[in-house]
Amino acid sequence: MRRHIRRTRHRFFKRTTWRMRLTFWLGAILVGVFAGVFALLGDYADHFFRDNIASSAWLPFIVTPLGLMAISWVTRSFFAGAEGSGIPQTLIAIDETGSALCKRLLSFRIAIGKVLLTTFGLFAGASIGREGPSVHLGAAIMYSIGRRMHVPARYLERGLILTGGGAGIAAAFNTPLAGIMFTIEELARTFDRRNTPMIIIGIVLAGMTAIAVHQDNYNYYGTAPEQFNFQLLWVGVLVCGIVGGLLGGSFSQILISASRMLRPYMPEHALKIAFVCGLILATLGLMSGGTIYGTGYIEAKQIVTCAGTESCVAEVSVFYPILKMLATMASYLSGIPGGIFAPSLASGAGLGHDLATFFPAELASTIVVLGMVAYFSAVVQTPITAFIIVMEMTDNQDLVLAMMATSLIATGTSKLICRKSIYVALAENFLAALREKESLQSSVGSRQ
């Protein structure tokens, strides 16, 4: 017994142990700071674009295509590897821990480029989120600090990446539970018991730091009115789960297939593709009255808070979920950095808004929340993470069982259409593009 106590005391005061702890804690705090600042920059960019297009609905036909072209060129020229969501890159880095590819994808340069270019994408009106980029940012910060602090053992490097990714979600959404679950469900895909305490502490620290940056404990989508009719609640669960599953699964499968189809053309025609995607975005913006631009936070919050109330009406059309879905596809396929988390939640809120018209008014707020859960679950196919994110972001703990059931139904329905997780499929596509690029460079080099 005494020997065990001595060993425990020795491990507690061991220098390498404290170096490891300080690495996790310092990295988590930095992730919270950067993610908090990123959120403020993103919100400013989103509002700036909306304020400027208010004077002219035709302005995006100039700003958006040219803006996406410029961002695409900067990304490919100076920040190769920063394009897209960032979650596929993080998944690749976890599988390739310690490799040259991992070091390249999780460098500080890539992290800074991700933040700046995603922000510029919002300035240009792209329908993108910053949560996927925040995962990439968090993983890059934690991994880079770990390398500089000479953290021992390869599994600790993996733990740093997982912690950084989860901390990015927690700090971006102010959802610490969702950050922990996303780490387990999407990034690790297994429970890493060795690093669990450090992962949880890191995620909590990042979330607290982000709140300090924002200076309040915020709920992005507000709080939905607490009125629900249990007699029709489970009908709503079934309807939202099936419809959201079909729509979200279709979105994922189309985006995966389109990414594969465009991959051979990206090396030589990336700017043309970005320009065309910009024109599509501007057209969708004109059709929607400007509601499809940006992250979708504004529209989703309006839908959630106005549902079932007579004092306000959400200013979105019945076609908003489809238009937002198409806008998110066009933005992602343009090749610029930016995620699909927030736009998917906005599309889900729009879907719930449409489905709520078929239910009594007192159930409207519940159907909106279930629509968000259903569509988001279907897109990312991580059912536990999905309902926890919506629960934490809308402060709706009373609907936990209904959200869980909706999430499971939507995920199962989605898998009938899209068999592979969107982030795994996009990671495979990203790796294939890297190999093709390396093969092309080596063949050119051999000719010379």
C-alpha cells in the first residue's frame, strides 16, 4: 500500500507529467481564445455583408463570385490544405499521427489561414460555418504546442489532436458536452480511456475561455417556448426524423458525389469553379431575399424564438431549407475554407418551420427544434452529438427523449441514402486529391 502511494506521488510530481498537463491546459486556453475571437470576426463579417447588400440585391453578383475566386486562389497558393471544413483534415491527421502529412495539415500557418480565409468567405457572402474550421484550428493549436513542448509518446499526440478538435466545437458553439461527445463519436470513433480526463479538462477550459472572450454565457439560437402537446409529440418525432433524414442524407450524398466529380478539374480550373459557385450563390440569394448568406445563425435564431408566438414572425420563405442547402453545397464545392455545421442547423430550423405548419400552433416550437436535430443528424450521422448540440444551444432539456428518438430515426434514414459518413468520405476524397497532385508533380519532375 505504501509502495503504491509512493508511486502515485512520484507520478504526480514527475516533470514529464506536469509538462503534459501544462501542454493540454495551455493549448485548451489558446483554443478558447482563438475560437472566441474567430466567432466575433465571423459575426462581424456576416453582418457586414448583409448590411451592404441591403442597399442592392444585385451587388452579390459582383462581390460573391470575385470574392470566392480570390479566396480560392489564396488558399491554393499559400494555405494548401486549409480548404473545406477542416474536420476531414483532422480525421486524416488522427490516422496519420506523427507523419509529415499530419505535421503539414496541423501547422500554425494552416490554422491562421483557416481563420482568416473563412472570415473572408463570410465577407463575400458564402454559406459557410466556422465550427468545422474551429475543429481544425483547435487540433492544429494543440498538436503544434505538443510538438514544441516535446510531449512524449505517440498516443499523447493523438490525444492532443482529439482534445483540440473537441475544444474547437465546445468553444465555437458554447456546448462543452457536445464537444466531448463529438470527440468520441466523430473524431476518435472509440473511447480513448487513457486521455479522457485531459480531453474533458481541455474542452471545459476552452469553453470557459470562449465565454470570457464573449463576456456572456450565450445560447446561439435563444430559447424556444416551452409548450408541447405530448399527444402529437411522437407523431412530430416520426415525421421530422423521416423527412429530415431523407433531406439531410440527400445533401450529404450529393455533396460527396459532386466533390468527387469536380476533383479532376480542380487543379486547372479551380478559379472558374469558384466563380461559377459564386454566381450560383448570388442567384440563390436573390431568390431567397438574402436569407441564405452567411452562417445562418440569424435566420435559425429568429425561427426558434418566433415559433409558436404571435409577437414575431420568422422572415424566411417555405423554400428556405432547400435554398440554404443548395447555397451550402455551392460554397463548399467552391474550394474555399468553411464548414457545414451552422448552415445545416439553419436548414434544419427552416425544415422544422415548414413542418410546423402541419401541427397545432402550441407544438410549433417543438417541431422547429426536432427539425434542426433531424436534418443535422442526417447530415453528419453522429446522432448523440447532434441532439446534444441542439439541446445545449436552445436550452431545451425537456425535449431530450424526443430529440434522441428524432436523431436516431433521422440517422438511420440518412444511411439508406448516404452509407458513408460525410466527413469520412470527404477525408478520402481529400487524400485522393493529395495523391493525384503528388503523382502529377513527380511525373513532371521526372520529365524535366
